[in-house]
Amino acid sequence: MAPWSEETIKVAGTALVLVKGGAGKPLLMFHDELGYPGWMQWNEALAKEQTLLIPLQPGFGKTPKLDWIRSYRDLGGFYAMVLREMKLDPIDVIGFSAGGFIAAEMAAADPEMFSRMVLVAPMGLKPTEGEIRDIFPLTIRSYLRSTVADPTTAEFGKIYGGEMTPEQFEAFEDARTETARIGWEPYMHNPSLGYLLQGVKNLPTLLVRGQKDAIVPKGCITAYQQAIAGAKVAEIPDAGHRPEIENSAEFVRVVKTCLAS
Amino acid sequence: MKIGYFTERPYRWVPEEAVFNNHAFFAVSNKYFDREKAADDYNYYLDEACYAEEMGFDAIALNEHHGTPFCMGGVMNVEAAILARLTKKVKIVLIGNPLPVIKHPLRMAEELAEIDLISRGRLVTGWVRGAGSEQFFNNANPAYNREMFNEAHDFILQAWTKPGPWRYEGKHFHYRHVNPWALPYQKPHPPIWIPGVLSPETVQWCAEHRYPYIGLGTAIGPTCDLWDIYADVAAKQGYQAGPENFGYLIPTFVAETEEKAQELGRGFIYGGGQTAFSRPEHTLPPGYNSKSAIRMLAKQPGGSWLGVSQDKLQQARGAEQAEDAEYDEIRRKLVNSYQKAQKGLQIIVGSPKTVIPKIKTMLQVLRPGIFTFFHIQGPVSNADRLTSIRLMAQEVVPAIRAYAKELDLPDPYERTPGEVRAYAGARRLPVVDREPLTSLGLV
């Protein structure tokens, strides 16, 4: 039996598709700009102690697109409604890349929504140095390749190996389209987010970064550190933009440490 | 029939190798831009348009692209405004202004009204969504491309026809004070012709609005299919589509001899020609295409759609420097594609004697009321360009005008698009004649 299940919940005015797995205190996970890639080793490891709740972003193929959502701030507002209606707050949260952007917007609006926050290679702030790589003028293959430091990473092959099926191609295009729709300009960041995050106090926050990340520069992590008082940083060696699959053991260790604090 | 002259106004001085190394025209570095040469050429192309008028063309067509030596018309309305003053009789046909890319429909309404006023009612305004690469150049969100196109179109028509001042709060555009003090010379507004490259959604939209659809060098077989879609939609709208609803534009070059035409005609494949307009990742930005178009693309492994195959899309492309031997190989392949394109009637090159029957075949198959010559690309000299225009005008145009009369191909000025009623229950009349395609092996 699969260690996870997928269900559709009528919430916040839509039919939200939610992947759920594990046991224990809930952990909300926001997937990245290309969508939920599937249940990986790191999910399995964290699911031993917590129940992972993974909403599939509206417009990414399963949860219907919500036209009124026109920015990551709107999307954060939508997920806040979801948490309130499901009486899940306060909750631990982990967000990956653009998923980190969502979590940061929610924390900025209401820091008490979360009990702990882990942002992995988060977009959302203009980097103090460098640029968030523009993923839109890239083919899917080029983008995927640039997300990992080593393309022979076993789980990278598991997710993206082999020929792309028409269904996968369409799912990628759905994700790219929705990401462009809400994150095109300013590109994958919100100029006011950093100021609002300065109001976030007493939210244990961990910023995780693969040392060889070619998508989100170190300057984004610095910007988050400057904005969120007390945010800690974990640098994962031998990993690019996807430390959770490139160095899963170290990733799980630092995340578990934060969530157990 | 209305017969038009069109050129992309290519920047003719970029080294071909720079285009090859970039794998496309879009995004070739502007370090190759020579201001003196460009100044000469902007003036030359205006003179060339005036010459086309003198030679008897009915229309001068202009277009707009950004960030590419493929086309120097970065701000087409500037050229259109100058031609409005310089020319006397020709229609000035814009094919077209990229509304979602410009993102300012009120300004567009004003600019076009001024052009129409200066020309005393000779403007034909066409609007497009803008190529994929244009979305990147102008930072226009591709996921809202069609929405913005539709909203800008509706807004401009209102700005031209609804007395102001009034306020506008739309989805993508917002104006406190709409009251343009330049309204088009033509009432209620200039004719609207919509150019396209085979998007079924655009064809349907045109038919619903009774706008002529101009196929931009589209393959002749699929063009027939799309024009059937147009005619089917038209029938549902209660009218019979005819030549007045269709236009066609085709790359054409004419020289005194076949040999010279074939040699210079290779300008159409310079740097890779139209298929090298932009790289795949720039051609299909996220959300630019409809869901159904993406599904069609996803299900055609190795196949081609709008010139972009799925294989090509998945290729990671760098800007590596190619070797001389590779340039030779690229050129050899391009020459093959040049010959193939001529066989498929995608490029028409020759002396007047060989060009005329090919164009007649197109007219017979597609039955357009508007026919436009898309003139040579690449580093062809001014003198050779002017000779080609003269030969088109003096020898080719009279022959096709006579043939259009024989085929009864009225243009939108002779018969208003949508004026022929379709009667409920009656079968719609054919709008194309596919018969010659079989004998030409183009089915």
C-alpha cells in the first residue's frame, strides 16, 4: 500500500487536491514551480514523525485554476483560507523554491499561522547579489538539468528519467503557465515582502540552500536572513537547487532538527 | 482584389555566422548594429514603399518585431505615420500591432487615429498577439496574452466609437479619462484585417468578428483547413465567407532571369530564414499557447507544429561557436530546404514567366481577395530589390489581377466581409479549391 493518499477537499471555494502521508503532527508542504514531483525518500523520512499535507497548487493540472489569484500574495491568501477552514493553524510548514515564496507571503501576513517554517531555496525576495535564474526562456529539459548539480542523482532520474510522456509535457506546461501568470513581473519576487517579513518575530525559521544552487542565488538567502530576525541557515554540500533529493540524508537531518526544536 | 507589397525591412548587415551561432535571429547581439547603415536603410525602406506605390501596388503592408535583425520595424506606427504623409493613394496596412506586447490600448487608439487622419482614411489596422519572443523582449506576461489581446481590441473600438470622456476599469487595463482628441478619419473606424500563422483560435475569433484573416506565408494545405474552419464559423454566424474574408501573403522574389532569381532568392534562407526567427524556448513562452494547442504539440513526438517540434523543444541549446565546416553543412541543408519550400509553394522565386503560374495556382486554391508579396530577406542590394519590385508590378501584377477577375475574387472594399447571408439549412459554399493540390503533390 502506498504510504500516501490523494484526496479532494472542498475548501476555500474550490476543490483542492491534497496529498497526505505519514503520522503525527501535521507538516504543510508547498511544492515548487514545476509541481509536486512525487513521494520521495525525504518525504518518507519526515513522514515517520509527521503527517505531510501537500496541496497541489491551483492551476497545476489537478486543483482547478483560480482566476482571481494573480500573485503569490493572493496565493498565500488562498492557502491561509484553507488553513483556517481546516483548522490547521498554527502548523509547521516547508516550502520549496516558489513554494517558499508562498510560505513567506503567508508568514508576512500572519506569523502566527505557522509554528515553524523551513524555506528551501526560496524565491520571493530580490537577492542582495545575483539574480534568480529566469526559468521562462528555457526549455523544460534545460531547466530541469539546471536544478541539480549532478544529473546522475538517483531520485532525479526516478522523477524525470526516460522519455517525457504527453501527459508529463502537458503537466509541465500547466505549471509553467500558472507560474508565469502569477510570477512573471516582478520576476518571482515581491518588493514589499522583505519589509513585511521584518514584522515576523518568534517564528523559528530555517533557510536551506544547496551550495551549488544555479537557480536561486545565495543573495536570496541573505535577503531572507536580513528580513526575518533569527532565521538560521543550513547549507547542504554537493547539492544544487534540489538538496532534498541530491543530499537527502543531510537535508532530512537539518530539517528534522529544526522541526523538533 | 487588393494587391499589397510587404517587406520585413531586414537589417542586412549582420554576419550570417552570428545568426547561426545564436541558432536564431532573435537575441543576436546588437553589437552588430551599425548606426550609419541602419540610418540609410530606414530611409531606403521608406523610399522603397513609395516606389511600390508608384509602380501600382494597392497597399503597403508593415509589421513589427522586437530585438531582431530579421525586421527593422521595431515601432511600426512611426513608419506608418511617415508613409501616411509621403504616399498618396496606397492603403497602409498594418499586419499588425502586437496589442498584448504594447500594453497601452489608449495610446494605440491615438496613434492609429493620427495615422488614419494624416493619410485621410487609408489605414487598414491589423492586430496581432506578438510572436513568442516579443513577450520576452517587452516583458509581456504570455499567460495573459490572449486575454490582453481581446481586452485591448474591445477597448480600442470603444475608444474610437463611444463619445468621451468616460472611465474604464477592465481586468488588465485601467483608464481614468478616455476621451482621445484624435479619432480615425474613417467612420466608424478603419478596416480591421487580422494576420496570423494558423492559430485556430484566432481564425475563429476573426470569423466571429467578420474580420478578414491574412495567412502569413502559411503552408497551403493547412491554410485550406483553417479557411474551412473560418467559413464554418461564419455560417454559424449567419454569413457566407468568400474571398473578401481572406488574404494571403507569400515570400516572392523576381529577377530578369531564372538563374539570377534563384541565386538572389536565397536571401529568404539567409541565417536560416523564417524558421530561424527565434529559438524554441523563445517561440513558445509559458501560457502563450492555448491548452488545446499544447495538447496537440504534446501528442506529436518528432512532429512539427508551428515549425517547432517536440524534439526541438527538448533540446538544450547553447550558443557554442560552430566551425567553418559546420557553417557549410548548415548552408547545404538550407539550400535543400529552399528548394523544398519552392516545390511546396512556400517561397516563390523566379522570372515573371515562372512566378506567374505559381501564384495563379495559389489564387485558384485559396481564393483570397487580398494578395500580398512578401519581399526578399537577406543581404540583397537596393538595385536588385527595386528591379524585383518593378518586375512584380509591371509583369506579375497585371497577370494576377486579370486572373483574380476571372476567378471572381472580390476584396473587402468591393464586398463587405459578412455581407453575403447564409441561409439556415443551406450548405455553405466552398471557400477553397483543393483540386490542384493533388496534382502538385501537396496533399
